[in-house]
Amino acid sequence: MNTDVAPRLTGWQQTWRLVAAAALGIPFWLAIGAALPRGCATDTCSWLVTGDPLVALGCLTALLWRRRFPLAVAMAVAIVSGVSTLAIGAALLALCSISTRRRPAEIGVVALVYVAASQLALVLYPIKSPPGSIWLQLALPALSAGIAAATGVAIGAGRVEVRSLRERAESAEREQTARAAQARALERNRIAREMHDVLAHRISLVAMQAGVLDHRGNLTTEENRTLIRGIADGSHQALEELRDVLGVLRADAGRPEPPQPSLDRIPELVADARTSGLDVTLTTAVTGEPSDVVGRTCYRVIQEGLTNAAKHAPGAHVHITVEGTAGDELQVSVHNSPSTTTATQPPASGFGLLGLAERITLAGGELSHHPTPDGGYVLTAQLPWPNHDHDHDHDHEKRS
């Protein structure tokens, strides 16, 4: 990025700068006129009245291009100011303008040319100077050049600071936009996982029951009624759970989410699967109460296992094992035997095992799933279960 590029001036900004430069040269022009001795040469007086203002006007006109050709315009105006006292204001404005670039070599050369050109007035106008006033004649132009250069450097530094602040604000806005986009992507992934966890299980059971009705024509009236009732109940529960998920999405930011299912709701999950027609057995050997994260992940593993069994192995026996001890790990296994019936399988979502693997990884565990030699399928997970209660008691003893 070119840091020398200054903001474009409006017509009003350009006008008042040129008027200020012209006004700045008027005191010098009047001072020269007052210092001229009476009876000075006609040519000198004529130049002061006509030539001097015309040259100054040309310098003011040249200042319109000072940003396109900064060094050339500044050098030309500084040189010409030696023959026009009214152009001194234009020369100082040109020096101030080039000083905003904050390049010491350019500033020094233009300032030196301006001070040297100011001495030409002694030759052009016959002004009697007291002896030893040469240092005063050099000091005044040098002082005015220094003030103009310092003002320009300060303006340039301010522009750089403003530009830096603007760039940082734009960078912060871009980063905020990127973070918002990432947050939206993460939220979409979370919603997709929750939708799969909530709906896939229910819909799979409903599809399994509908498949039984479609492929078995020897069912009794009571069995048909039971399956139809199960389909209706499962569909109703799926709608209720979908409503819960959408309610969370529509809830206010400060409103807490409803509690997620954990280890204590696994018997209820198994009971629902049995009601829907799955042959499920549950064996638990858990000592202690795991954390919410571990319990919720265990629940989702079993839910995914039952969903996959209902989809891909209708009529199979499903055996669930949950065992673990605080301070060790929690192990969960869902094993289903080969399918005993053939039914049209519902389309796979592709989110199930992928989302489950992500959940288990975030919990610090491991997931394994593969076919078994007997033609069935097994899904296992090992979840770390640190003994926080023991660590808390140990820390309490150390503090005591």
C-alpha cells in the first residue's frame, strides 16, 4: 500500500488552502513596498505592483498539481518565490505539502532552495539593510521554512495514524465476520447432529414397524393394531422431539437449554425400542455417577446403535452392555445379531457415526464399529471417567 497517497481534497478544501497561501504572502508584499525608498526606480515599482502579483498567481495555479507532482511543484514555487514576495505563501504551502510525505531529503532540499531564493529579494528590490543583518535575513526564511516543514510532518503523521486505525478497524471487522461465519458453521453442524440424534432413532423405529406391516400378511388383528399404534406413537414422539429442538433454536440467548438425556434415561430408551418391536436386552454394571458429558455421550452411543440396528438389521437381537467405575472408564457396547427379515431400508443420513465419533473425540474417548464373524455388527466406545470426587477429597486433605 502506498502511504504517500493523501486523501482527495474537495473543492472547498482546495480553495481555502490557496486563499490562505495568498493571504500569507500579502504581509511580505506590503512590507517590501513600505521598505522601498522614495523615488525608487520605475521598473522596480512597476514589478512590485504588476509582475509580483502575476508571478504569485502563477505559483498558486501550479499548487493545484502539488499532489500529482509534489517535488517538481515545490522546487519550482520555491525558486520563483525569490522574485515574488506574494508567492512566499505559495512556497510555504508547497513546502508544507511535500513535508507530509515525511522524506527528510526532499524536505531539506526544498527548504534550502526556499531560503536561498529569499535572498534574491535583496537584489531585486533596493532595500537598505543595516550592517550585520545578514543573519537576520537568513534566520527569518529559515524559521518560516521550519514551521511549514514541521506542520507538514505533523499532518503526515496524523494521516498515517488515521490510516492505521482505519486498517485495524477493517481488519477487526473482517476477523469478526470470519468468526461469525465460523460460529454459524459450527452451529449448523451442531444442529445437524442434534436433529440426527433426535429424529433418526424415532424414524428408524417407525420405518421398521411399517416394514413389518408391509411384509408380513399373517399378523393378527391385535398385532396389526399394536404396530399401527406404535407407528402413531413414534411419529408423535418424533414431532415432539423436533419441536423441542426447534424451540431451543428459537429461544432467547439467555434462556438455558433443556437438560440433555444422560445415563439415567437409558432404560427408558431401551423400553421405547422394545415397544417398537426391537428385541433388546440391557446389561449394566456401573459404579458411581459419571459426569453429564460422559453420561450424555453414552446415551447417544446406545441411541445410535439402536437406530442402526433398526435400519440395517430388522428382526435381529440387540444386546447392550454398559459397565464402568469412577476413576477408570465407562465402556458401552451395542451388538446386534444378523437380520432375520428383509425389508426396505430407509435412506442413510451420513451424520450418525460421523457425528458420534466427533462427540466421543471431544469427550476424550475412543469409538470402534465393525461387522462380527457371525454376520452381525458391534458398536463399542470407551469413555474416560476420572474420579473427581476422589481428587476433591485428596485436595481437601492436602489443604487441611
